[in-house]
Amino acid sequence: MSASISLQESIKVGYLGPQGTFCHQAAKNRFGNSMTYVPCNSIGDIFSTVSKGDVNYGVIPIENIIFGSVIQTLDSFKLPSNSSIVVLSEVYLPLKQSLLSNSDLNHINKVYSHSMAFGQSMAWLKANLPKAELVEVNSTALGAQIASKEPNSAAVANSLCADMYGLNILESDISSEPGNVTRFFVIGIHNDKTIVKRAEKMLVMFTVDHSNAGALCMALGVFSKHNLNLTAINSRPANDSFKPDPKVKNWHYMFFVEAAIDSTGDYDSCSQIADQVIIDLKQSCSLVKLLGIYPNML
Ligand SMILES: O=C(O)C(=O)C[C@]1(C(=O)O)C=C[C@@H](O)C=C1
């Protein structure tokens, strides 16, 4: 075995397991076949495995072009126990949701899958399996594993799971719209120039003081002042469990703003601009955190 392959095998990458998930495929597309891939039971587990240093990197879904943001991922960023996590890179995975089963379509009464995969194929499921019970499980491949052992059941999953788990492909593309794509993040616990050599985008998380009219507008004004193009905005509830900041109350929100930094991809200049944005946001926002700078892979 060559030295570089054995070095790569010592690098561990956490993904949403079991094998055959889209997350697994995105991880392999990004890192190749010679890394050690570590399956995790949930998105939250990927975060904690990376936080504890049990793996070098984690690959997590962030949004799907049909069904939108992955809230388990956003909520994991919010947790104080994940405060050391940074985003290092993004991966776009074009994908097809398939219906896998060992039964005929008209005998299926239960379908297993991840909530995001159901969201992407709901129109087809309603039209073709209107009476089937849809059972949410932690991943599409876990759904395939369960369906392979249960008569009259099916899974919505990657067609690669058919061979892996001994299922037939009843329908190979049941996504509600053509051009289905999920975006993933590669996360780690510190900026790592071995995998990130360029940076063009930043992701920041913050809350605003709701007692000030125009507080969010002021925060977004910081991006405009630095001439940065916003590429995504998400918000999740940030309730009063967010100690130690007494300003964060129930029905406050944690905002996640992603912006393209107008630069040549130069990591250091991107980092300087991002740091300046953080300093300016701290004037009007609380709990401000730079979640990462990374290349634009679109
Ligand atoms: O369950 C999987 O296969 C996953 O990788 C998770 C996930 C997601 O959470 O969005 C990833 C891609 C697809 O959008 C569906 C599910």
C-alpha cells in the first residue's frame, strides 16, 4: 500500500449512515474512496462526532432545491456543544429519489424514508400510493434496510441501495421536479487549509434585539456596506434556553446568512473581509458567530 493511501485511510469522515445514503455519496464524491468513512445515526451525531474529534471531517446536508433547508442541520449549529464546528466546504449532489421494494406497487402499505426525501417525492407518493403509511426514519438508506426485511413495504432512497440491501427498483425517479440537487457542507473543528485552499463565501449566525425596530435591517446593512451579495438566509427559533445570553428570549430567532465575498477566491483576503463583517455585526446583534469561509462550488 502506498504511503499516501495509508495516510488517507487514517483520515476519518463522518456521514449520515448506514451506507448508501446521499450523504455517503456526497462524502465519497468530495473525498474519494481511500478515506475511512464512519456512519453516524443522525445529523446531530455527525456534529457531536466531529466536535469530539472522533473523525476529522463530517458531511451534512444543508438544503435541497425542491424541499428547502435541512432544519436538523441548522438546529445543530445552534447548540452550544457544537460551538467549535466550522464549515470548510460545500458539495452539490444531483440526485434521483427512487422507490425500492420487494413487493408489487399495489401491495405496498408502508413506505420508509427520511423526511427530506418524502418532501422531494410527495406528489408521486400521493398520486401512486395514496393509502400507504409514510414512516419517517433517520435516513433514506435506513429506510431501505428496514424495507428489505418487511413484506409489503418500500423505501424512497438512492437507487444504489437496491443492490446494497437486496431490493428492486420499482420507479427510478420519483422526485417532484426535474433537476433535483442537495447541497452538503463539509464540517471540521478548525479551519483546515489542507482541504480549503480558496474561499469565496461566508456563513454567519446571529440574533437581533427584537426591542429595536429595524434591527434585522441594520444587520443586513452590514453585508451591503461591505458590498457582499447575500446567497441564502434562514432563520430558526432561538429560545430562552440559550444561556448565557439573557437578551435571547422565546420567539427570538437565530438568523443564518450566507454571502458571496467579492474576491478572487484568495483565502486570506476573504478571511479579512469576514472578520470585518463580524466586528460590524457585533455592534447591533448578539450571539454573532462566523460559521465558516469556503469556496463557491456552484
Ligand atoms: O437520508 C439520506 O440519504 C441523506 O443523505 C439525508 C438527505 C437530507 O437530509 O436532505 C440528503 C439528501 C436528500 O435530500 C435526502 C435526504
